[in-house]
Amino acid sequence: MTSQKPPTHRHPEKRNRPDSPIQRKPDWIRVKAPVSPGYQETRDIVRQNNLVTVCEEAACPNIGECWAKKHATMMIMGEVCTRACAFCNVTTGKPAALNPLEPYNVAAAVEKLGLEHVVVTSVDRDDLEDGGAAHFAAVIGAIRDRSPATTIEVLTPDFKDKNGAGQVVVEARPDVFNHNLETVPRLYPSIRPGARYFTSLDLLNQVKVQDPSMFTKSGIMVGLGETRDEVGQVMDDLRAAGVDFITIGQYLQPTPKHAPIDRFVSPEEFESYARLARGKGFLMVSSTPLTRSSYHAGDDFARLRAAREARLVAG
């Protein structure tokens, strides 16, 4: 008898949603196809270590630039998510069991790539008792053992509000704890139906309560139908939770079955959001059409540390 893989599919509950044609991108958001030798080398290392990257799974527009520089965001706990957010291109279904060798494979790839800064994210694993928190901790530990000079940023799910899950990750001491709000509260039922806005906000707040010295980060997409006032309120909520760094990027519709783009936000409006966020006290702001959570993450982390030191000196 042959074993069968768990069934997987792309967002089954969207079968009844009418297709929304994908709009033509404006000039400011188009990117070149990845062809560089650095891109090929990074892809080879990812394949050799049986890794999944969010760069590929989420069809990130920046993959060519990032992989050419040997920057890759590792996606752990498989490539099948237990949720079906309307913006996300990751496959939905019943995930397979965790791979106990994955922490070591990720650590080996980090070492081979010579990463100074690595971002580790995951699918949602609501099927696991701790949402995968212990696996995150194991990956952090394996990277620390093999590449002690590498700084580590985690981009976690909300862990379905499972008691103590966030604490497990914080105790593993990543350098940055990132969890994205993704959109404004009003749009959660249609864009992020499996999540709750205040659960995500509370996770970020609890990280700061547990370890005030840990950098926290969160991001949203625009172009989904939000208003400027709503974006400003999200900024206020994040600052109240002590979040240091906010990212704001353009939503790009992955397929006709996903949520349609309401509009393409201009570069000038992104800069306006950046000024607004800086005025509200964030240590770091990245607000451009192509901004993604892990885009330029290493450079941004260096600037984040410098910004904190400058603020401490200024008193």
C-alpha cells in the first residue's frame, strides 16, 4: 500500500467567489525577472537543504533582488497552512507532521549563505497544541549554535491565542519579533477571517511586557479598501503596544480567486504614510509600494539598533 500525502488545496472556501481580474501593475511596482548567478546559487542552497521559503510560496515580487544578494526568508513547518486568508498565496489544507530535522537544515542553509541577518517565518499551524512555538524556538537555537553572529528575526503567526506560545518564542531570544496585523480591523472578516485584530495586537504587546528590550515589528498592506484614518488608527494601536518598527506595502492580488485590489497607492502617498508613522514615534518605518516584512530586513535591523541608541543618547 502506498502512503498518500494529506490533501491540500488553494483556499477551498473561495470556490464560490467570482473571479476578480488581476489589474495591470503601474510602472512603479514592476520588477525584473530573476536571472542573476546569485539568485541561482541561493535557489540551489534552498533546494539542497529541502527548505521552503516564503519568497517562493507567497510569490514575493522582490525575490530576484533578495536572492541575488543571498537573502532568503525561511518558511518553517511545511508549505501547507491551516488558514485561508484572502490575500495569501500559500496553499491551504491539512499539514503534514513537523520535520524534526528542519531546525538543522535551516541552520545549515544560514551558514552556507553566510547570512548576517535571517528572517524565519511559518505557515499557520492551528493543528499543533502550541501553534508551532516550540519549533520556532528549536530553529532559533539551531541557528545560534551554528552561526552565533547571525541576528535572527522571526515573523510569527498569532498562535491562535494559545496560552504561553508567544512566551516560548521570546524565551528563545530572537533579535526581532515580528507579527503582522496585515490590514485594518474593519477588513478582517473579509481579508483575514481566521484571525482577530486584538489577538494579534495583544501578542505584540505581551512580547514587550515579557522583554522590553526586544525589538518588535508589524506590517500592513494598503490598497485593500482601507482609509487613511484607519491606517492612522492602526499606527496608534501599534505604538500603544510598544511596537518599534512598522512596514507598509502595496497589496498585490496573487490570483483571480484572491481579494481584488481596491487601488494602487502612489509612491507619494506611501511617503505620506511614512511621515505620519515617524511623527507617531516609530523607531523605524518602511513604507513603499514594494515593501514587504522581510525586504531589506538586515539593513533595516542595523538602522533599527542605531535609531534606538540615538534615542537613548538624546534622552
